[in-house]
Amino acid sequence: MWSAMLLLALALLPAACGEEGQVSDTVVLSYGRVSPEHDVVLRELAARFEAGHPGVRVQLHPLPVHVDFQRLFYLRSLGGGSRFVDVFEAEAEWVAELAHGGALVTPPEPPAELAPPLPVRQSVSFRGRMEAVPGHPALSLLYYRTDLLEKHSVAVPGSLEELAEASARIGQAEGIGGFAWPGVDHEDLTCVFLETYQGMGGRVRLLERGIFLEGQVVRRALGFLVTLVDSGASPDWVLGLDAAQARKRFLAGEVAFLRDWDGFLAQARSDASPRAADVAVAVLPGRKGDGGTSTLGGTHLAVSRRAFKSPHAERLAEFLATPESQGLMAERLGRLPASPDARRPAVWQGGAGTVLDQALAVAIPRPATPYYHDLSRIIREELLAALHHEKSVDAAADKLVERVRAVPPEREEGGASGLVLPTPVLLFQEEAAWNRR
């Protein structure tokens, strides 16, 4: 369904939106609408920008919330030569793909006092250079029930082994699930694997000969996740859950631990939450004796190289990244600000803020390859084959390493824009994969 919507949206885009070199006073800001409040906040920020730039108008262009839809929209529109979109909210994992294709304007370096934390900078960089303006990072964390840990005299897990043991112990004693995580065919599942693999000391190496994973660590990571389900430490129904469904199970009291993103804490501690007083967060654990890790993603600000409204487009992106703008987004939408001078959402003050800082210190961005979408798909396919016992752990691990090594770290240049565009057939193939989730 959404691929048909995408093709219609692309067909309705202005064919050229002006002649080459023409300057317009209208700047188009495109974004994935997460809520009606998202529209309201961006309209307020647009009005502030317009007030400071007389004669310039900001036109909002919302897209559906599904990030797959958004990515394909930008690939097709920017790669197809459209000049309609000027500034857009880009997921961190798109940056390398779009930058390598020549679709983005490289932003100026921020002043030292406004520079984001190093991991955030890395998440929007390609070939060592920032290619998007840091906006709102997102971190994966371990959520847990404080009441259950206290009841069973269980410490907050400091390693993957302790997490598995605590999940099995509490789950069996309470007659509930232990550890929930999104187990369906979705990007979140790729992150679960990377967090486990990197938490065990594995690294993703992007070399000229291909993308390399450490075979023995891949085998241990796959084995750990398979054993979680087979042993009951994670209930088998996690294999049918996406992130939203996993949250519902956690809030309903059906599991003791949950892997999720930072954005969930506000919901878990809201007045409407039945677990508001019993939810805490920790850094995702790694192997025993070492610290864990976190996936660093987020939504950032990209400027299209085809934006003929520059310098208005670049100025709008810089304005939206100011501490004042990010602070408003944090207050009203609960988004974490990249700017160190912007105030975090209220829920991330105090003790939770300390945990967040610890997670940020060990966070690892997704691999900065233009082929990340393919890398993610391969990881999910082999992990799911192991989880559903279609392949042994050893066979799935060997195949994962082999297939990933065949993926070049950088794609061949494609078309005038450098982007390799998905065809209409691919759009419908991706929709079928989406529907299977």
C-alpha cells in the first residue's frame, strides 16, 4: 500500500521546481510526522525563522511516519532530480547512502562550544566528514521493573550472562516473560544483533575488500539470542513482536526486562502508565567483565544539494539545530537534543540522565556504509533463520559472514546524482517485506 502512495507522491512533485540556479524565497522542510504536535512545533519554529528572515517562507511537507517510506521517497525524489525538498529530517542510517550519492550539502563545522558529543558526530559522518547537521540522537537502553528486581533480590544485570539468568529466574518465579525485544523482520532486530555482537567485543570493519565481521563473535551473538528464546529467558512470542508490541507487553506486566529506545521512558513513566513508579533504565549489558554498548541512531537535519533556495536552506537547518530550537523539540516532543547547551526532556533529568550519559559514552553508530540497508537485511535474514531453527547457529553465522563480506563498503556511482535508485518493482518488493512484519 505505501509503495503505491510513494509513487503517487513522487508523481505529484513539481517536475523541476524552477530553473537551474533560480533562487526562491520558499524553503521546503520535509519530515516524517510522528504526531500532530510535531506539526505544531515545526510551524512555531518556522514562524520564528521567518520572523528573523524577512521575505523567506518555510513550507512544511510532512510524510508518513514509516521510515522505510521516507527513505525510498528521498532516494526516488533526490536521485530523480527533483528540486522540491530543501531541508529534511534524515535518519542517521541514511546519511552515508545519501552523502555518497552526492545528494547532500556538507554543513559547516559547528563552533567548539556547540559541538555535539563525538558519537553523535560520528553518526552523521561519512568518510570522516559530517554530512548532516546533528539534530536529535536516539539511544537503545535496557528497561527493567524495579519492583520485581527488589522482590527477588536481583541486581541490575551488568553482563549478558546476568541478564539471561535474571530474566529466567524472575520469569519463572512470576509466571511471566523475562526479557522482551523486537524479534520480527525490522531494523530494530538488526540493532539487537549489533548490540549483542558489539557487546561481546565484535567490530564491524569497512575495508576496501568488503565488510568484515568476526566469525567467532557472530556465532556467539547468534547463539546467545537463540538460547534466550529456547531457554525461556525470552518468551518465544518475542519472535512475533515489533517494538510497539514489546512495549505493550512490558507495560502490561508480562515481562521484567525490555530492550527499547530512549523515547519510551516518557510513556513508561507517564500518569497513564500502570508501571510509572516501577520503571528504570540501564545501559545494555555486554560480555562479562566488559561494559555494554548502545545503538546510536536518531533524526538529523540534511540539506539537499539540489536545493536552489540556498543559503536559506542551510540557514534553516542551522536554526533548527540551535539550543533554543532543540530545547523546544525536547520539551514538546520528548526528543533528545544533540546540542550540549539544550535542556533535555524532563524525564531525562536526575538519575536517568546519568544512565543516558553512560549509554552515550559507549554508544556505537550503525556502520557508515552506503550499503547499510543491504547489510541490515542480510543480518536479519540469517538471524531469523537461526531463531526459527531453519538453520543451525553455525550455518547461519557462516552464511552471514560470507554474505556480508560480498557487500562492498561503498556502492558504485549510479546516475547523474550518484544515487542508485530503487525501481518500481523494488518498491513493491519492499512493501511485501513490510507487510510480512
